[in-house]
Amino acid sequence: MNRFEGKNVLLTGASAGIGQASAVRFIQEGGTVFGLGRNPDGLKQTESMVSDSSRFASHQLDLTDDASIAEAAQAAADHLGGRVDVLCNIAGMTVQTPIDGLDADLAREHVQVNFTGPLMLISQSLPHMPDGSTIVNVCSTAASQAMPTMSAYAGSKAALVSASLSLAVELAPRRIRVVPISPSGVQTNLMWQIWDQIKDYEGDWFNRLIHLWGQEHSGHAADLAGFIAFAASDEAKYWNAAEIRIDGGARASF
């Protein structure tokens, strides 16, 4: 498939996990990708993984820094000839924030990385997005599913889901679709961090996040990249302002 032939893609989280796999997928399908990520070594690894390195460029991004977001958006526009057809907010963070002795700074960092930062990147990128473009926001099933001791993460992802719906209405006059995707149980470093943080909490919370057929069948980053690519493609042109859960049926088990 070459669904993204001649199209420019800007995505965050390109140095690891789902963002890295998505960069690979978009280039496989003919797109040109400008990848933003926190880890320069991870960005170099992504460049080595794509099928055509001439269609991948990267820039280091700190989502906690407003100036870094504005700089990254401008760098993308400059490299992509002033046109961003697809914007994917994939980067995220998750650290335990138990309410007993809440670390307020850490809670605010979650909001900045998982919610405010993506909104700012959208705002900075919009002048370079033609009518009919697509925005894909990778959220989390934590937005509507209890994850004890992780309220800051869950709340920030719920905010991104809600904002995606409102943005779709706001951007409707320009025919810009906004699609929220909420994964769960995907085998990435972020997921293992969640496991480490809640595995000893009373109750079987982690198993509520994984595939009905067991942890060994949980999704991989490449599986999510396929959904993201579909969401961003013309085949999904009727998918707008509606969250979809990608969890291997986990929600059905409780």
C-alpha cells in the first residue's frame, strides 16, 4: 500500500515504542516523516529502521518546554516545505502519583507532556496544515478505566480524549479530522513501567489491561502503528471525533 505517497507526516514519540513503529509504517506506505523525540539515540535508531532514510528526518523535542515545541513545529514546517498533512501526537509519560503525599510537580508534568504539549504542537502546526488534514491523538484506556495510584496519568489522557472531540468540532470548517485512539496492554517500555508500578497494588489491576487471550498475545507497537496509519489515511475519512479502544478485548472482561 502507498496510502501516504506524497504526504508529509509529523509525529511525536519517534524515538521509541509506538511512535518509532509508526514512523516506520508511514514510510513503508510512501510518506515522508518528520519525527520528534526526546532521545537522540532513539531517533538515530529509528532512522536505521525505516525503509528509506531519505524520507525521514528528526528533531529533539522536550514536551515540558513550550519554546522547544514551537521550535520543533517550525523545524518540521521548514523541512517539509511548509506542509503537514498528518500530525500524530504519540509521545507520553507515566509515573505513579499516589494521592497520599501527591507530588504536585510530577502531576503537572503529566498534564504538560500528555495534554498541554500535544495541544500546543497542534496549535503551532495548524498554519502549515492544509484543509482536509488529519490529527491523530494517542490517548489511553486509562482515560475511562481505573488505574490506582496513576490518577495524574489517567486524568491527563482523559483530557486529551475530551479535547480531541472539541477540536474536531472547532476544526470542522477546515475539514480537519481529529481522531483519539486509546491503546492498552501494548508491549512497550511504557507498558512495562505501568506493570512495575501497579503489580503489587491490591487487586488484579494489570490483567484488566491485557488481551483476553493472555499477556503473550498483547499487542506490539507495530500493531498500533497499523491502526494509526489507517486512522490517518483517506480510508478512514468518516472516522472523526470518536475514541476507539485498542485493547484486545480487555474491556469486555470486567
